[in-house]
Amino acid sequence: MEAIAPTTRVVQGPSLRQRLAARGFDAVTLLVVPAAVFSLLLFVYPFAFGFILSFEPKNGGWLANYQRFFSDSYLYDTIANTLLLSVPVTLLNLLFAVPVSFRVRLMRRQRLLTTILVLPITLGTVLVAEGLLNYLGPQGWFNRTLVALGLIDQPLRLVHNYWGVFASLVITGFPFTFLLTLSYVTGIDPALEQAAATLGASAWQRFVHVYLPLLMPGFAITFCLSFVQAFSVFPSAVLLGEPAGSTRVISIAAYQAAFEEYDYSMASAVAMIMGFVQLAIVVLVLASRGLFYRGPASGAKG
Amino acid sequence: MIRDTTLGAKLWAAAVWSLVGFFVINLLAMIGTVITSSFATRWLGTWLPLGWTTRWYSSAWSEFQLWDVLIVTFQVAGLVVLLSGALGVTAAYALARREFAGKRLLVLLFLLPLLIPPITFGIPLATVLYRTGLAGTFWGVVVANLVPTVPFVILVMIPFIEQIDPKIEAAARVFGANTFKLFIHVLLPLLLPGILAALLLVLVRTIAMFELTFLVAGPTSQTLVVALYYAVFAAGVRAVQSIDAMAVVYMATTLVWLVIALRFVNPTQIVTRAKQQPAH
């Protein structure tokens, strides 16, 4: 007996605990468990639950919710309505954000401007909608100024229609797009531009041949994040738009199914369609990103 | 950086700055409209109101039961800050210090709630919370708000923790500190600026989080922003100035914390710190 015991210990090798630790699993790694369980329970599980629930309609076959969505123009039009709002707004925001961030990059004191621009993001869409209702209304300062300047005779109709929601998406979306773009633009090593300038490239050539290829992946991600935000517009579409007409966006359809018809199965189906359209556009944009240069662009200092 | 001095470049710069100016003026005028209207006696068809008063604040205070709403708002925000701090900082420490199989998948799991808009995952989440009976209650609102804030704290804290030299922790271990002592005496003081910044941003985000709170709140668990939405939605029932007074109260509660948060973070980080991650 005494002779056997030491040999078995040698054969055993490192304990399970040591082997796990060598792979990075020890007491410290366990600290991630509470947050991971929380996210699984309240993010992954609801999504999976909603996905399955969407195939268990109140009445009809397993695809009845989706059949109803794509056969009822009041429902499927919401996709087009949402895209008609979110795609132009996102493109406009990105188009304006690029020249502005190239300008702001040269500023020494950017803090005041970035602070002002962070205001609408912080205040949120409900407050922006409430503010714009007054400001863009027929008696608001915006229309009064245009009339006083002689640009128009009659106040423009800017609230309770498409343009009200458009304006609110620009006010909250432009700062978001701009701050993202700025972080990508300032992340590019200025030495690259200086090298191009030394070789005689004009400002336009430097933008097209140096910056644009390097920034394309960043712009693609900025577009995706801004688009997804604009696509899920909800409070301002109700308050500033025409929630039964041109700005009946998909989130309104999902909300009405859940909280007005109490049909959670249908609501989940609409939410899944909403998620799917967002995903489709994001995949489309990110796939085209692969066509551009991907490599180091920031200097050693970062 | 290269500055062009040609005429074309100057014209282009002027055009870009006037665009920024136009945006900022409209933004400030929009906020100004709300503030002016909240102090107006009567404001119809003129540039400025006929007279000034503060009575809309007292009427909004009683009509919308703002005191109760504010208490709920700060209770929700306070609990969300504490819980997301506890869950987020510990998870961020593990993710910053250890390499293990499935770590990338885990980071993706924490990234998704920040990238997917709240209304998309809010409807399935609300469905589950209604089934469990948690929706409509105070705790339902807290739990729903934690879904994006826990990942937010994790992704803000990972770079903060990574920049702390592990040798400092090793030294504390050599001198006999256990994990708890190490955390209280070494990590917490070093991480405090980062934790403070992350939690202040969580506070601002929770006060302003409309969608999730709206989908799961009951009549007694509304936060200020949801109460404001219902007030604007039912416009016509109350005086416009009363709703504007409430909007000003909401702006004040949000902006106080934003100003404090901006002492610790660069405004750009409010958007990019968490969102920039997928670029790598």
C-alpha cells in the first residue's frame, strides 16, 4: 500500500483547478458570471422567447402573424415608411458630419462645441419632440423668422407630418453621427496627410485618395449605428408626426399590437421583422466595407 | 494638420461653419422656446410672451404629481446605478484580466444590448416581464433599465482596468492582501475616476431612457421622461405652459448630472466609448 500511493499521485498530474487556471478559468474569471447570467436571462432569453412566441399566433397556422403582416398594407407599409425616414436622415447626417468633423479636427478647443452637441443626445427624443412642437409650429420662432426675412409668405407646415419627425431625427441624430465620425477622423495619423501634401496632393486629392479609403470602414460603422437609431424612432413619430399616416413607423405597429390589441405574439413578430430589417441593412453595409482598405491607420501615439 | 489659405478653402470653411452655426442656433432656440413658454402668461402670435410668471411651475408640480414622479425617477436611477456598478465592474475586471475560451462571444453578448435599439429588444423583454408579473412594478422598471446599463459599465470599465499595472496587484498579494483587501485598498482608489464617470453616465442615461421604461412602467412606476411623454401625448388637456414647465424640470434634472459627468469625461466619450468597440 505504501508503495502504490506515491505512484498514483505522479500519474494524476496537475489538479483540475490548476488545469482550468492554465486555460484562464479561476476565481477571478468567475466574477463575470453574474453579469453574464443577467444578460442571458434578460436579453438573450426574451429574444429567443419572442422569436418562438411570434410563431405561436392567437389563431391560424404557425406563420399566421407573418402572413398577416405581409398581406395587410397598413402593417407592411410601416417598413417603407420607416425606411423613407431613416435612410435619407442617416445619409444627410453623415454627409454633413464628414466636412464638419474635418473642420473641428483642426480646432484646439473642441470642448464647447462637443458639449453643446451632446445636449440633444442627453435630453432624449421626448424632450426634442416637445421642444420642436413649439419651435417649428405655425407660430413658432422658426416660421416667424422665415416670414420676417421675407423668405415665405405663409408659415410652413412643419409639425404633425413627415418633416417634423425628419427634423427631430436630424436634431438627435446629427450630433450622434458627428461625434462618432469625429472620433474616427481624429484617429488617423496626420503624418499620412502631411506625406501626401509633401508629394503635392491638393486638399481634395488628399481627402479622396488618403482619408476616404482609410475612413470608409469607420463611416460604414457610423452609418449602421446611426441608421439603427433612426430606424427605431418612436416617441417623435407619435408626438411630432402623423402616427396614422406618413410617419406610422414600424415601432408604432409593434407597440399597438402589444399594448392596444394585447396580442404579444403579433407584437413579437413585428419586433422580429424590425430586427431583421435592421440586421439586413447592417449586413449589407458591412459586407461592402470589406471592399475597402483594412489596416493600421492611426499613429503610434493613437 | 494642414491649413489651406487659398480663397476656395476659406469659402469652404465659412460654408461648413455656417452649417454648424445654423444647427446650433436652431438647437438652442428650440430649448429656448421651451424655457420661455414655461414662464409665459400668454404667448400666441407674438415673438415674446405678453407677460412673465412662475405659476406654471406650481401648477405643473401639483397637476403631474411631479414630487412623486421625481422620487420614483431617482429611486430607479439610484438602484440602476448601484446594481449596474456592482455587476458591471466585477465582470469588467474579469474580462480585462483573464483570457479564456468564449471571451469574444461574451464581449459580443455585452455589446449587443448597446447596439440594438431599446425598442427592438424592449418589446420581447416587456412580454417576458409581463408573463412573470414584474412589468408594471417598480422592480420591473429597474430590471429593464439594467439591460443596457450593465453592458455599458462593462465596456467603459474594461479599458480603465487594463491600464492599471497588474504588478501593483501582485505586490499587494505579496504583502498578504486577500482579494477583498486588494479590491478595497488598491483597485477601488485607482479605479474611482473611471467608476465615477461610468456611473454618472449611467445615471444620465437612465433618467433619459424613454423606450424601456415606457414599455414596462405601470402608473406608479413612471419616471419623469415617461410622464412627460404622456403629458405631451395628451396635449390639449393641460395648458401648454404647464407641460413646458415639466419639460424644464426634466431638463434640469438631466443636465445637472450631465454637467457633473462632463467634469470626468470628454463629451465625445458619451457616444464613442461604448460604440467604438466593434471597429477593432
